[in-house]
Amino acid sequence: MTTTHDDAAEADRLMRAACAALRDQPPALQPPDPAALAAGLARIGDDKLDIVRQRLVDDAPEGSPTDAIAALLRPPGQSWDEQQEIDWAVRHWEASRAAGLLDEDLAADFGEYWRRLEWSAMRQHLVLLGQGHADERRLLAYIVKTASRYVAFGPLKRAMEARFPEFFELGFSLR
């Protein structure tokens, strides 16, 4: 399916409006559900992934202010180009920072904000995977993307490589 300029402009308008609504009424923080994360991880590998579950819980024990934006940028039924995700995330981060909605660590460093956003999305995707969500392939692709980026998710990446090698097969030439 080809995206037209009008479609892209409408998506941008809707995303900006949704981000503004998040800033106007930030959702209450929700702590991660260790059992729900464990169910998602069990769909990928064995109990050696407990360390990943614990890392995700420890990262945001009371929830994260990036949870809501992560749900917008990486929903199970839609994929955006990462460049577009980052553009929207930067705009939301800048506006949230200006409004005083972020803690000192998040306000000081977009890199930390992006990491937390990706980890928020990882938690959400694992929970949905554990529930048997219909968009399992897209959820797995999102999980692979994030697990491949952060050393803390090395055990998860290795489990996914073993169970879902098709997500790691790349055929390209430098010619």
C-alpha cells in the first residue's frame, strides 16, 4: 500500500493532536505487570528470560511517563518509519519538557527518553504477545527491533534468534 502525501499529513496531524492530548491530561502511571510480561516472554523462550522480565520491571517500577507515547508510536496494528517515530517523539519530548512534565533525567537527555520509550513499548508488546494478540508477527518484529538494540536484552535476542530465525535473516550486498 502506498502512502500519499495527504495520508502522511493526516497521520502527522492526528499524532500531534494525540500527543497534545497526552500533555494536557497525562495518564496515571501504571506499574508493569510481572505476570503479564512473563506470559509474553514464555511465548518466546524458556525461564532463562526471567532476567529480562525483572529488568523491565525494575526499569519502571511505578510505570513510565513514556508508556502512553510508546502506545501511540508503536501500536500493534500499525508501523511507522523509525525516522517518523523519532520526529514525533522529539516533538513530544520538547513540548513535555517545556511544560515541566518530565523528571530531571528524561528532561535532560532525549537519548534516555527514547530508551525509556522503547522499553515501554517492549513491555506493552510482550503483554499483548502473552495475550495472544492477532498482530503477533508485528509484535515480534517490534520486540526483535528493540531487543537487538540494547545489551540488556541480549538473552531475549538470543532466544528470539533460536525461535524465530526468519526475523534475523538479512540478505544484502554492499555492491
